[in-house]
Amino acid sequence: MSTGEDTREVAFPHFEYIGGELTCDGVSLRQVAAEFGTPCYVYSKNSLIEKYHEFDAVFSHFPHLPHLVCYSVKANSNRSVISTFVRAGSGLDVNSGGELYRALLAGGDAARIIFTGVGKTAEEIAYALEQRALFLKVESFEELDVIDAVARRMGVRAPVALRVNPDVDALTHPYISTGLAENKFGIPWDQALPAYEHAASLPNLEIVGVDMHIGSQITTVEPFVEAASRLAGLFEILTQKGIPISHIDLGGGLGISYDGSPSATASELAEALRPVIESLKATIVLEPGRYLTGNAGVLLTTVQYRKNTGAKQFLIVDAAMNDFLRPALYAAYHRIQPVMLGDHRGEEVVDVVGPVCESSDFIAKGRTLPRVERGEVLAVMSAGAYGFVMSSNYNSRPRAAEVLIEDGRAVCIRYRETYEDLVRREPT
């Protein structure tokens, strides 16, 4: 059903209009907004599970090539979301001690958790080793030495995989590109062999893998294939040198379509990678995040005011950049739909902006939308990844609620913060 917005089509199979109301798996989002208030994040549990099984299944078709899908917790770290993936069979990729803590509380098995991060502290390293994480990714020579020292003090051997930077252009936004030589991530390609030789010389390290991650929101398969080919070549060299590698981590970064433009699927990625990886004798590790959660969530926000300056028509809504940073940070496009369809609304070109005191506080600029009035609720689509996780208390604004739609009902999985929450940890 048309919303009156631009004509680009985006598939949201779990969000559809029924009787003129936008629903999530049959649950009225108008009623969700009335019960939990706005701004409010809403996720479809069915979508999360379906996308995980879709991704896992396409990499199950490789004969004699074991694989492990590790959901990238940074995309959406709500415990209920994490536990949904754990119960579906997923491993986990964490990027901090806090994410590891969340992952374990959500039921994650440490033996299926990998610890990523360019700046892990000694305390985080010790925590991961105490919990017996599957492996720690190493991003510099100095980090190898630190992990070795921590492991020595603990009387253990630390399982490590070296993240190498294949110097491949991921063709994505420069802020989320991680695989070029100019990026801070990974060990430079020309230093990879010396780094492995150094790791092999450290008595408290156990080398288990080779790893890459070239960026986020990558919508074509070619950068993955180019980077994986380089990684496969490194794997063969390391094997010949007697450095055993049991895991090849291809990272994450597969994107989604926000605006109807073409975007590669998990199936297309698997088929493109097949010639590169099917002969390798190692467990393939994959770290999808956005691909699993992005289109599984929406942000509900209420129109507070209409404001016409003569130059522009503004819709001032109650969701701000502190709630949803992606448009301000990346100029990211997100489709916007009214929760209630109406007849004879007409259309208008508007800027959808928030109440925070920054000119960058916007959700959309110059967007054609159906006319909506004060008090109406809008749904910002594709908000399930890098939404709530990037929120803050800027302007002393309490953070939003999070709601999971499961079994035909709306369940609050994170309560809206109160003013008291804002100062709870400040001594009087």
C-alpha cells in the first residue's frame, strides 16, 4: 500500500498496513506508541530469527567446510535481541568488555564468542580469557605482547586470530570503511607475516585464526571476494610455514537496502565466495550484524509541531539525534512512513527534525511525505541496527524504550529512562 513517499520500493515483510494501520507482525504500532510512548524502538522477533536462519543456511551448503555465524553485538546489543540469536543457534562477536558481559547474561556460550577491538584494555583481555572466549582478534604487534603478558600472569595460553588489513576498498561510507591501509583497524598487509612470526615466538599465545573486516554497509560482493582471496592466500602461506590456522574469519559488513537501491543478499555473497573458500581446511567464521537486525526494527516518533518558515516546512518530532544518530552522523537515508494512513492527505516536502539544539539534529531533509499533523506518529524504517546502541543523553534527554514483538504481543525489553536515571550515578 502506498504511503505517499517516494516511489522507491523497500521490502519490509514484517511491517505492513492492515486496515490503514502500520503493524509489526500483526500488532498495531499505533497501539504500541500509545502504550509505551515515543520515541520508541520496535523490533520483530520473527524477522530476527528468519534473517539469522537465512544467513546460516546459505553457508551450510558448502561440503566439508564447517562454519560459525557470530552475530555482531554492536549492531543491536539489547539482551533480548542477543538471546534471540543465541537460542536460534548463533555465536557472538563482541567489541568490548561490556558487550561480552551482555552476551554472557543473554545466555551466550563463551566458547562461541569472539572478542574484537582495536584498543582492548588489559582488563578486557583478562576478562575474555577468564571467560574462555573462542579467540581474541589482535590488531597490532604491541597488542600481541600485551595479550601474552596478561596470559602469562593468568597462567593460561591465549587463543588469538590476527586481524589483517587487506587494503581493499569496501565502497562504503568513509566513516565505516575499515579495510584500507589508511584505516586504524588491523595489521597492515605487508606486516602480516612478520606479525604471525612474532606471535608464534610468544609462549603464552595459541594462534588459531586469521581475520579480516573491511567495513560496514557493503552492498556488493566484489570487495568481500577480493579481500577473502587475499586472506585465503595468506592462509596457504601460513600453513606452509607450519603455523596452523583452524579458523578463517571473514568478518561482517554485508549491508541492507534502505532506499530501494540494489543490495547483495547472503545467498549471493555465499555463491561469490564459494570458489575462494570451499577448498580451505578451516572453520569459516562470519559476523553479520546489520543484515540480521537492520530491517527488523523501526523507530516510532510523534510530531510535536509543524513549523513553516517561508523557506521550509518543518516537522518537529520527539525523536532527536541523541535517540537516532545515523542521519546526523552519516547523512543516512531512512524511509519514513505515517503509522496511520489517511485519505486525501496530499503531499508536502518537509524537513523532519528533532528538538536537540544542533542544526545537524534531523532525520530527513527535503523529504516528500503525506501531510501529517501535530500528534501523529511516524515510523522511521530500517532502524534495528545502529539505532538505540548509538543513543546518548545529550541535552539530558532520557533514552527511548525498546519493544519486542513476539507471539502477537508487544513486550518491553528496555524501559524508557526517567529524569532520575539521568543523575542516578552522580553523587549529591
